Amino acid sequence: MEYKQFLQIHQYQLASIPENLWEPLFQKLGQDLFDAGEFLELHYGDPLDKYSLHVKKEGGLKKHGDIFLVDHAWTTKPETSRAQLLDNPQLVERLTSMMDISVDAEEEEEVVEETAAGSADEEVVSKNPDLEVDQSMVELVASQGNVTEQRAKVALQNENGDILAALMSLTLHPDHDAEGLKNLENAIGSQVKRDKDAKAEEKKKQDTVNKIMSEMWKYSQTYEYAVVDPSGQTKKESAWYIMDEVGSSMAHSDTPNCVCAPFIYVGRGTVSYSIIFPIEDIPKGGALTRDFVPADIKDPMTRKAYLQIYNDAQDAAELIAVYESDKLEDNEVKPFDQPFTKTLTRTPVPHKAGDRKLRLYTTTEWVATNCKLANVELVDSEEQADLLWFSQDFKEFDKLTKGQKINQFENESCVTFKQNLAALVKSAYGTVPWSSTTYNLTTELAPFVGHYLWNQEHNHRNLWICKPWNMARGLQITIQEDLAPLVRLRDTGPKIAQEYIQTPVLYEGRKFDLRYIVLLKATHKVEGDPSQGYEFQVMVYKMFWIRLANHAFDLDDFDNYEKHFTVMNYGNYNLTQLLYTKFIENFEKEHADKKKWSEIQADINEAIKSIFAAAIVKPRPEGLGAASDKAKPYEAFSIYGIDVMLKDDCQPVVVEVNFSPDCTRACKYDPDFLNNILTVVDPRAGSLDKAVQAFNVL
């Protein structure tokens, strides 16, 4: 590659690097030259209790005087990192050295002793038939005795867990072949020892990987890259990487003397490096430092919150005080005066029958596919349409004409973006039982970290679910116990942290949530006369669908998607199809000691009603501002997918409100689903009296 071409391809990355370093960087990249070792050296325990990076060159380093390439030891994604570590012992060995992780000799001894003790206990089988023998013993006896596992298990129980006696009862007369029995006894003893050693080794391996998973967030950096999905759309993804021993040894400073940043080199393919260059003079022996805090964090308290994962208990009391102050403010919020009588109506505005079909324009596939009403005609242009139904964000509201209806409200991100929904509920109602405690990690990092530390101080288990602001289908969602990943995950885009529901009510031992379709519509009070303002309706479709996890629930193994998540229809997972009527019937049988479903449904409806009552009245950008808006020539409606979970006491919690939900599944469950929605939105489509029966009108 020529130098000019290098400058052209990498111009955006080079903009943050001093110009005098561009050519040296070009030369080093071209030669794949890692020459930091000629200028720098690692120290251990001086001055930190871990590795640090120091200048060894006589005369030190000059500001903007040189630039160094740093290799990446490991590039990963959070969801695949554990599997990568378990499959790569060489990587584990390298990272344990870099992170100064070790399994103490004392710990190792305990592991072996515990395993041995466990095996000894397992060899003694209780005469209690409810107590089962260890499966590995069953498999061993079945293999050696050439019998089924069931027969092997019975033999072990009959012989009080004596493997040799169990084998004798299955294969030999007790007085026969003493020599063979002795050899067999020795072989079994060796097998048991090997099993013990293997268990101890596996436990040590898992413990080491767990420590790396915990520590990696203090070393990891991230960058974004573009990928093209199967549909041809370009989307951004994030990679996490750990620099080699040189880069990972740099210490933090609020006044750093170096810049360290990723650099994606497009030369012989695409290769990711990091670069280091000094921004101050550094004398011989001086430590190289960088600022661990992202550049977008300016607020001093937010910096302290971010650095909490590196500083242990430093600043903890101050951050807890921020949380306590924030909590006090929430508790002092006066309940919002829900203006239902002013803004919500239970009686739809009548429409004239008209002398032609309702003309529908849509970009939403499931709408076009399932539109079967004789009075509705699909048209090819927006201008022809009475009713517009888009699956993408619509911006050109000012181009809509009198009499048109659009399936979106201006600023409906006030409920569909997770951080906005949390802020709306908080400002309108303070703390409410139907909304989980939620923090915007971009703007509320300090109170969040304070809350986490407060939980620790009061022995409350920290369990948080981290989600992007605006993604559905369970994308990029993780459950975390440690503070470090929760803080660092904000670096890959806007996120919220939400308290994980630790005691959900279960269905046959499995976690579930409920997807409701909610219709919000704004209709002119007087048909054809915008000057008279709007009437608003919130309607919940009576049919809902149930999303079930595939594995039994417990508060462990949070990487197990099929245990802790319920969205199974977008991956290679088994999807449980369960009609809502059957769910209600089974739920009331399983939880006969709890509320009747009609009471639970009433609580769910009230929570949904509260959200939209606040959204309608609150001015933009906090709410829709619809109640105070001057009426427009057009009318609006929108359907939302609202996900609800139930706590163990059947208290509903609104998890999120989703924009333009895919209702293909709803149309399969109820062939009239779309017909009912279209008719309620515009009665010219069909029979309003029939359609409205499918909804609970709030």
C-alpha cells in the first residue's frame, strides 16, 4: 500500500493522531513491527501491586515523539466469551498471567478434599429409597457388569453402595475367581481416583474461567464495526478485546501521559491493533498511564462511578449518598393526577358509512398479508390512502391531509424507548409496584452504582438485566451480578440497567412473560372538524400470547438463554405454543392459592392505562403532548406490544413497550385480529359492535 492510499483509507482514524506520527505508524503497520520492548518494560509490584508499564529508554519519551503498536491478545463478545475460554487452555493460561490470577494451593487442596469427601459420601447409599446413588457409579457398574443402568442402580442399592459387591451380585459367584476380583477391585479403585482427579481439575478450570470472566472487564476495550445481515442491511456490532501484556499493563490516571486507542488497519486484509503515543514527556522509569474513563463522561460524579470498578471501595460512601438522595426524590413524587375523564373516552366517535371502500396503504408485511375485509382496499400510494400503516418510523406528519389516519404518534419514543418509559413513569408516579427500578446508564450511572453499593452494604443480592435503549426480540440483553460488566457495557451504546425480577411466578416451573397488544387512538371529537380537538382511547386486545422459557427457572447459570429468557421464535429454539385461554385455565389450577386471573388482568389493565394516561398529557419530549396539542387535520393510532411479567405475589410488572410489533402470531391465533383492529380504528372497515368485543376498553 502506498502512503497516500494509507492516508485516504484511514483519514478518520488519523484525525486524532498527531500528523508527525502518521508516517512512523504507516511504516510499523506495513512491517507489523512491535518495537515497544526497545523503549518500555514491565514492572511488577512497583509501584502497583500488579503489572505496570515503564520507560526504559535513556532520556525517556518525548511528547508526540513516537508511536507504538500493541497486539490484541483476545477479541470476543460477552455472549461467547465463556465458551471460548473453556475451549482454549492456552488463552486461559495467558490471561491468568496477565491478570495475575491464581488458584491458591490452599484452595486447590480444598477442592480435592471436597471432591473426595463428596465421593466417599456418595459410595454409602442410604436404605431410604428416595436417596439415589451417584450416576457415575451406576454407569461404571453398568459398563463393567454389562447390564442396564437400572439393574446397576438396583444392585448398588441392594449392596449398600459397594461397587465390588454389586458387580459380584450381577456377574460372579462370591467364591469364584478371587484373583479376578482382586484385579477388578484394583481397577475400580484406579477408576474412582481418576474420577476424583477429573472432578477436581474441572472445578479448578471452571473457577479460573469465572475469575477471568470477572476480571476481564477491567482490561477489555471495545470498538464498533459494520456487518451486512442476510437481508442486505448494514448494522453495527461491537467487539471486545484485551490488549497484549504491554497494553494491558498501562495504569489509569485522571491526568494521563499517553493516549491508547484501537486502530483498524486496512492493508493485508483488516487487522485490529491498538496504538500508544505519549502526550507528555515521560522520564526514564516513569509509568505510562491512560485515562480509563470514556471521553463522553465529563461529570465528576459519573467519572467516580465509572472508576468504582477499578478503585474498590474508594468513593463508595459518596456514591451511596447520591443513590439515597435520588431515592428520596422518587418517594416524594406526588402521584400523577390521571386525567382519564378528560383525555380518555370509552365511546368511539361515530363515522359516516361512506360510499366507497376504506383505502389502506401499508409497508407492514403481516398487515398486507392478513387484510381480508371486503370493505378495505389496498392501494399503492400514500396519497390515495385513507389509512397509512408503516413498519418504519414516519417523520412527514406535516404532509398528511385532512381525513387521513396514520399508525404512529409524534414522539412515541417516549414510551417505546426503554429509558424514556422509565423516566415517564418516574416523573408521573415516582416509585410504583408495576415498574421495575431502572437506570439510564448514560445519564444515571452515579445513582445506579450507588444503588449497587447500597445493596452490597445491606446484603441484598445484586441482580440486574442490562438492555439497549431501543431493541426488541431479546437482542443484546444480559443478566449480570458483577458491577464491572454493567458499567462497561454502556461503552457499546446506550443501555439501561433494570432490577432483575428474582421471584417471578412460574408456569410449570418455568419463567414466562405475556405479550399484550394495546391500541391507542386519537380521533377528532367531531368528525371532519379538527378544531374541536381529539378524543383518546386506550384498548387492550383480550387475546394475549404467552412466551415461555424452555428450561426450569432458578437464580443460577445466567448464560443459559432458555432458562432466563422467553423470546424463542427468532432463534433455533423450541417454541411452546399455548393459547391464552388454556394458559389461564392451567394457571388458576397451578396457583389456586393466588389471585383469580380476572383480578390479575384488572391490575395489568390499570398499569397499562396509567402509562398512556401520563404519555397523553405530559408535554414533549417527556410525553406525547397529545392532549395539549392543537388538533391536526389527520388522526392517529398506534398499536404497541406490551410485555408483562408477574412477580410471585402476582403483581404485574410492565417490562417494556414495543413499537410496531410483529403480529403474525396473533393473526394465527385469531384470524379476525387485524380485522378487529382496522374496524376499531375506522368503522368503515367492518362491524364496530362486533370488533370492539375483542378489546378491553380502558
